[in-house]
Amino acid sequence: MSALKRIVYFLASIFKERKILFELAKNDFKSRFTNSLLGIAWAFLLPVVIILVLWFVFEVGFRSTPVENVPFILWYIPAFLAWNFFSEAFSSGANCLFDYYYLVKNMKFRVSILPFIKIISASFIHLFFVGFIFVMYLLYGRMPRINNIQVLYYYICVFFYVLGLIWLTSALSVFSRDVLNIITLIIQVGFWATPLIWDPSTMPQNVQLIVKLNPMYYICCGYREAFCTDIWFWQHPYQTLYFWAIVLVQLIIGAYTFKKLRPQFADML
């Protein structure tokens, strides 16, 4: 069976076990806030505070000018939340084998589903804030539009993009904790290298071509276009093909690496 067929078969088996997976993800989400007074409210409170601070800084403090006739905060927030979802899922997912070491040592447990738990857990907050975006747009007098639905497509893009990364990095981090530090560095640098707070169209053409090599460019700009423009994802055929080619290669490499190193996880942990 080819690597691609193995991935398809695996994803199909995951879908069959979706109820168990959802319960594990829900427990993972709750466990992060069990020792705090406000509990899971912190998961939603912190991003809301960040958004309010950003609104005050850009709209009141800097009085930022609109981008493509869209208020700066409305232009910024969709891309910011896409990045926030990616960074949360990636950083927590890369550490999943350490968080669930007791399941890793259970030979009957399918360890390869642990990244799914972390991604779904991060999705709870993300999907809430997708709804929050609609509220913000309504406050600015902007009604929902049909192309807003493609945010679901870009959510799927993040899901599979980060899945391949987690399979690879979580397996490697068992053998070297430096991998986790490298991930933190990548996320910090990536925040500024991805067009979140700056408009890529203002950059020279050759710089734009380099920036577009970053798969998160496709995702963050896609989230932004889903809310700020009438552009659909299929109107970027070359970028779409490039992105999914990267994701496919990443999934194959990640799955292969995870499978090859799996027998050593229990001993290393």
C-alpha cells in the first residue's frame, strides 16, 4: 500500500472514531484550565482582551487608515485568528507525546491520533472566535456574505497543514527537546514574516513572491479574503495547487517519520 493510500485509510478510520476523539479533545481542552478559578473562561477571555487591546491601539491610538476600504482592525483580525489557531495547535501538538506519555506506553493505543486531539482542542476556541469576527463586522455595519462560508475551507487547510507538522515534530521532539525550542522560534519569526499586520501588496514584486512561499500566507490571506473581499479560493489556482502540494508532501513525510520512530517512543519517554 502506497504512503498516500495509507494516509487516506488512516483518515477514514479516524472519522469512524470521531466521537471518542471529540471526547478526548474536550477533556484535553478542559484540563488546561482545571487549576484556575475561572476555568475554561480563560480560554476565551484572553483572546478577547487581546482583540480589544488591538482595537484600541490601531483604531484609537494609531488611527490606522483602512486597507482596501476595510477598517484596519477588521482587515487584521481574520488573519490574526488564523495565525493564533495555527500557533496554538502547532505548539501544543508538538508536545503531545509528553502530555500523553502514559498513553504512548500503552501498546494498544493508537498514538498517531494524539495530534488530532490537540488540533481539535485548539479548534474549540478558534471556531468561537470565527463567530466573534461576524459580531465585529456587524458592529461596523457589514452584513454576512455568501463567500464567508469559505472560512470552513481555510479551516481545513490549517487542520491538514498543521497535522503534518505535528506528526513530524512530535516524533522528533521525543529524541531532542530542542525541537520544541525551534518551534517557538519559528512561531515568533513567522508572526512577523507572515502578512498579518502589514499589507503584502505594498511590497516589491520579488519580495511578494518570496513571502508567498510561506504556506501560512495562503491561509491567513484566505481568511482575510473570506471576510473582506468577494474573492474565492479557486481564483488563486496556482497558490492553491502549491499549498496542497506542500501539505501532501508534509503529511507523507510526517506520517512516515512518526511510524518509523513509534517503536522507540515508550523507551525514550
